[in-house]
Amino acid sequence: MHPAILRWNLGDLAVTVLNDGWFQGSLDLVTGIPRAEGGKLQRAGFRTEAPRVTLNAFLITGAGRKPVLIDTGYGRLGPPTMGRVPAALAAAGVKPEAIETVLVSHLHPDHVGGLTLDGAAAYPNAEIVLHADEARHWLSDAALTQAPEQAKSYFENARRAVAPYAGRVREHTGGEVLPGITAVPLPGHTPGHCGFRIVSGEHALLMWTDIVHLPAIQFAQPEAGVGFDVDGDGARATRKRILDEIAGDGTRIAGSHLEFPGVGFVAREGAGYRFVPELWVGSE
């Protein structure tokens, strides 16, 4: 499978979407609305009734800046249809050792599984940056001990992902994490779930990570959540707030689970919303 990358100019920066692949889901993932409604929305969106969930990571580059990676994909933790970020990164001409910072949106395995390779740091010179609430929820010994048995693998995977970066983990509580990049707390999906606002001059992009997992369902019906949400009510409230804000101010967005290349805008449509893809015109 050929790597999928697409670069967008953002002022003096470039944001490159790195597709990690997809996994086969089912309507059992959908919460908050009847299963039949989820299936109807999938079909109306010309998608298979059982959703295929796609995944992107993001590379930020610019003159005089070391490359920054937002999330790392599933690595070897996912099915064979995933784990393609390293190939995409190579196609973009960036070596793993060149990455200076990995901004972690949250510690779910599809976002940090690619931090390690055979137990070692896949990005040997990188600092890991994540929200303090995310570290508190997933990484402490007490959190692992108290985790429900069915969820323990999530905690164990998070710990294994971060372990090779001991001494190179920086926690934040929102705000500027690098010049021109601001962490935007979006709690609910996980306690420290964050998006990242990237600004260059008059140009801006909000990478909103996991606000939407199932585009054919959740834009039309923001009440719909996913079974991966740690706090379903909190995730729903955050999603509805962000959709309302973005539709109101016209901010360009990108998403981890928006179908590749996953950059565009949100417009109101009836009682819900729709995603409007950005026009890609190649290099200027």
C-alpha cells in the first residue's frame, strides 16, 4: 500500500497530513443515538453501514524550525490496515531522528502506538508533550491498579508508549506549547484530550483530533458518541460546543478521524452540521 500524504501551506508553515490507515468498526461503536439511526446516516453518507474508521497524524514544518509531529498513529498495535505513519513520514522526506517534538493529543493507542518500535523510542531525539490531566489519568501506578479489567490494556499501552521517553516528557495545561502552536483542551473523550491551534501570520488551523470519529454520523447528529469516550457526556458537550463555534467563525479544521486528507470547514445544516472539504490546489 502506497503511503498517503498531502501538504497544505499555512502562511510560512506547512502542515502535512500523514494517513495511518483505517480499521473496520461496527455500529456497536455508536453511543447516544439508536443503532438504526446510525446505520441510516452511514448509508445516507454513501458509506458502508459498518463504519470504517480512518486515522491521520500531522507533520508541521517551516523554515528555521525542527519538524513537529502531532500524534504517531497506531504503530504495531493495530490491524495490518494501519501503522502507515512511518512510511508516510519517509515519503514526506523526514527521518524519525529529525523530529524534535511529538505533540500528543491523548494517550489512546491509535494516537501513541507509533511512539515505540521494538520497545525503543521511534523518535529518538523527540520531546513528548501532553496535557497533565492525560498523564494523571493513564500513567500513574494507582491509575493502572484502579482501572477496570476490560480497560487495563489501554493503561498498559499508554505506559509502554511513553516509557522510552523518560526525562523527555513535558506536561502542560493548555496554552502555547511551541511558537505558533497552542494546545486547546477538549476534555471528554479522555480527561486531557487536546486539539492544537496552529497559527502563521493571518493563517490558522485547528487540529481538533477526536471531536468526530464517524463523519457520516456525528456531523449530522452531534449527540452521537463513540464507545471509546471516557466521559460520554463530557465528549458530547465538547463536540457540540466546538461544532457551534467552528461553524460560527469559519475556522479551518483538521481531524484525526476525518477522512483523508481531513482538512476543511464546518457548516450548519438543519439541526446539525456538515463537513466542507478544503480545496486543494497543489503547490503555489
